[in-house]
Amino acid sequence: MKVEQRPAESKSPATLSDKATLLKLHREMLLVRRFEEKTAEMYQAAKIGGFCHLNIGEEATIVGTISSLRPDDYVYSTYREHGHAIAKGIEPNAVMAELFGKETGTSHGRGGSMHLFSQEHRFYGGYAIVGQALPIACGTGYSITYRERDEVVMSIFGDGATNIGAFHESLNVAKLWHLPIVFVCVNNLYGMGTAVNRASAVTEIWKKACAYNMTGERVDGMDVLAVRRITDQLVEQARAKHEPSLLECVTYRYRGHSMSDPDTYRGKDEIKEWQGRDPILTLGDHLKQQKLLTDQEIQKIDEEVTAEVEAAVKFAEESPEPDPKELFRDVYAEAGAA
């Protein structure tokens, strides 16, 4: 699928010609991929329970967008958020421990796969309800504006969320109040098992921004450099002018909607076609062509990342279970309260 590139993407920040930045993007994408592959393995081994949604295939969108942010910027995500949390700086150990339901996890084992959270990293969660985080992101954006700060909020959601009321209300409020928010739609072409052209009257999601007189852009979500370039511009617009925007990243998930999804609604040829545009392999080839990496160096990075993920599993397995005495910690109402 060829994705139209919007005009604003033409400006290329100098940072994307910097070797250290390019290698960091490559390594982070590879880390997310290996983490998710190991997560699938651990889920099948019954080490991880509950619902579990993987980011495999979407790494360019994840890393390309979040890498544009500063550490003090905010991210709100969805239930498919393992990669987002890692890209925002949360240690793989803490993410894996949360998936295992251990006390050392990001939510002390109480949230699991869909509810990662870190106040330290300003990663304010995965949310089980579609579109639930959009209005909350507006609240954070309003707080930034009210306090006259220059942080930015990134609100990440899927294409299915753009058909619900909270999406439209949030974009409307963000534009009315000039909130510093970059709304990122991860359009992987399916909302659960329903194709986007069967769910949305407008299939090019970026066009929905025009209803709110807001900047709307579309980018090839399998190209990490393209994603990073346009996100840099939208983040700067939010930071300097307090103007929100909507970015549609057209990408693809290689696995089903969740680990329990038999994935019978897509053809094998379609999946194979998208895998032929794999974002990690594409960037790796680019780095080799630019003589920034060799095959041997790529293999070494892969081995290092794989070891880091294996260490995260070991950490999770050896971490303590939550103490039953702490069951009601962080709960608003006291136990037994009416």
C-alpha cells in the first residue's frame, strides 16, 4: 500500500542525519520487536494472563513518534502499549514484571498488559476502553496551558477510536482552547476484526482534522524516518504555538488483534505484503547503504537486545508476587465502605 505523503513532511530535521540518532531509532525498534516476540512466547507458556495485544509490525510508528518528545512530555496510550511504554523510557524489566503480575511491575502487578503506568516517565497509561484517554489527555493539555508551561501531550489511539464521541469532543476542545496536543492515530487498517473501510465513512483519518480547523497529516507508518520528520514538526507546533494536530500513521500489525484472536479475517498474502515492508529491515538496509552499520554489527545489536529481553523475563520470574495485605492500597474507598 502506497501512502500519500502530506506536504509538511518535506522538511528534514538535521537530527535525522546524525548517526547516533539513527542507531538509536534502529535499536529501539528492534528492542520493541524482540520484547513483543518474547511476550507472545510467555503468554503461550501461561506466564502472562488476561488480554494481551502486541505491537509487532508497528515499531516505526511507535518509535518515530515518541522519540520526538522530551522526557518531561506526556504520553497517553491504548491497550496495545508495551512498545509505547518502552519507547518512553520505562525499563523492559518493569514492563515485563507488570505483564507477569509482579510487585515490581509498573502498576505493582495490578494492571497487567493493558494498564502500564509510570508517573516518573510521564507515561500515563494504557486504557482498556477505546478512546478513553483522549479527554484525559485534553485535561493534561489544559493544565500545561493554564500553568504556562511548554510541555507537549501525545495522545495515541487506533483508527476505531476516531468514530466515537470522545474523539470528536476532544479534538474540538483541544482546538478551542489551544492545547499543546499531538493526536496520533495508529491506523493499522483494522479495529479488532473490522476493516477501516467498513467502519469509517472517512477512511483517510487525517481528513477528520479539518472539521476542527486543525492541522492534519498522514504518513507512512512503516517508515520510521518519515514518521520522525513529521512528528518533529507537529511537536514543535504544539510546544511553540500551543496548537494541536492530528497525525495518521498508516501501519500494520502482523499478529491478530490480541493473543486470543484467530486472525481469520485477513489473507496471508496481505500480511506477507506488509511484512515485505518491515520497518526494522528497511532502516537496517538504509544504515548499511549509508555505511553506518554492517551486517555483523546489526547481528551484534540484535544479540544485545535479545539478552536484554531475556534478562527482563528473568527479572519478572524472580520478582515477588503482590502481598495480599496490600490488596486495597491505592484504592480510593476503604474496604467495606458503602
